[in-house]
Amino acid sequence: MHQRIAHIALVVKDYDEAIQFYTKKLDFQLVEDTKLDDQKRWVVISPPGAKECSLLLAKAADEKQLATVGNQTGGRVFLFLFTDDFWRDYEKMVARKVNFIRPPQQEPYGTVAVFEDLYGTMWDLLEPNESHKGK
């Protein structure tokens, strides 16, 4: 049996401003942007080199969904962006004014810092140690 998580839905306020942030500040690739109807689009983005999983940007459709934008996990880190060169990506993101809310730290599992996206969704930028890669 083979299963995988293909997409993770990330609720956003606006498709275009979210695409702009992820592609310009984080170098994500726009994989697909298909209009489904007057209100809904199928927007998929992924980090460079990603093969297994991508983000599906889902525009909030009502007040209840809008209230979750930036806080889909109740204040916890939601997504984990693994990198093969922490300092390269950290310095690039700082230069692009990405807001880091926890500074870089060396942990037993790797080098990590917490940043937030344009809506306040918290992410780990993480270069895992060899013993933790793929975990």
C-alpha cells in the first residue's frame, strides 16, 4: 500500500497577495492557478525541490473561515519548511523582510528559527541534522 499527503490547505484572505508573498519572499513555485468559479480558484504552491506535498491556498469563504486565517493551529507552529542550507535561506528571508518571531537556535535536531507569513501563520525554518533528515 502506498499513500501520501498531496496537499495541505492553508486558509488565506486573498489568493493574489498570498501568491505574491510565497513566491517573492520565500521563492515558492506557483504550481497551478485554475479558476473554478467566480469566487474560487485551485491555487497550489510548493517550495523549490518539493516532491511529496504542496500547499493549497484556500481563500476564506465566510467569517468563520476568515477568523482562522493566520491561526489555524491555535497559536502553534503550523508548517515546517526544511532546508539544506539554513543560513542561506535565513539571510535571504531577513533581507526580504520576512518577520522572524524566534531567532535562530541550534537544537539537538538541527538549526531552527520561527517566522510568520503575511497573515501570522507560524512556520519553522529548519535545517535538520543528518540523524533527523526525513523525520
